[in-house]
Amino acid sequence: MRMSTWKEARRPPIERRRANGFTLLELLVVLVIFLVLTGTVVLGFTGADEEQELRGMAERIGARIELARQYSLQRNREWGVFVEADEYRFAELDTAQGQWVDQAYRPFIADSLTPRVAFRVEIEGFDREQFGVDHEDMPNIILFSSGEVTPFKWYLDPVWDAPPWVVSSDGLEEARLDREGGRR
């Protein structure tokens, strides 16, 4: 066992404590650095959350269109999708009454939209007269009982600076999801 020297014994107790721990200033500097990094990460993920929500909405719309297409085939009835700037709804054509009847049951109940997304639909021409219904009462997208769909591009436009997601079909293939400009 080693005996302490006279100099070690005379060292003030404060010096010994300082050598074994951290000062308050050092702890505060580490805490500030940690808080700055945490804030940066949280702010970075905030925009990512909106992007994920937008993509999820586009995926659900595409899945609902395909499910409505299957219902149309199974029931041998035409279905349609009415799209407004801030909402959409599915309907089935009642041929006896000549009107579209909204489908207000799951999974065809639309998502509640955030006010930060707007819809717009581009339709390639087709003859609306064949249904004998007023032009205003026609859905934007028609899902025929033959399995075909009116060719469409459904844009989900975010109000923040980002390209829209596009749900589209050429009329024969399944609904497809793309990012305008080719990014996914």
C-alpha cells in the first residue's frame, strides 16, 4: 500500500472534486447542444409527416378506386367518383331512377382532408350522353361494369412547395400512384 505524499495531503478538497466531475457550465453547454440538435430533427420531420400523410391519402384513393372497380364488376353496375376541390365521394348508378346514389359506408367514406391539400382531376374525353344524366350530375371518374375506367389523372396538390401526387389510370390498367416530375 502506498502512502500519500505530503503534497497530495495538502491539496485542497475543491481541486480533488473538480478533477472527478463536470462543472455547471460544461453541463449547460452540453444541454444547449442537445436541445439545438433535437429541435433541428423535430423541425425536419414536421415536413416529412405532411408528405407521408399526402402519400398515404393518394395510396388510399388508388386502393378505393380499385375496390370500387371490383364492386362494379361483381354487381354488374356502373360506379363513379365525384371529385371536388376539397372532397370526393363514391356513387353507384341506379339505372331504374337514372341517378347516382352515394355510397356512404366503409371503405368508400372519404378521408377527412387537411386544408393543405386540393384535388383536381383531368379526364380524357368520353361520351357522357350515353348515360342520359345531366352533365352536372355525372361523376368525374366512371368505373364501368366491364372493368374499364374513364382514363383519368387525379392530382393531390399540396399547398406547400412540393410536387403533387398523381393517381391515374389509362382506362384498362389498375390505378397507379406517381409523383409529378417522376419523384416518388
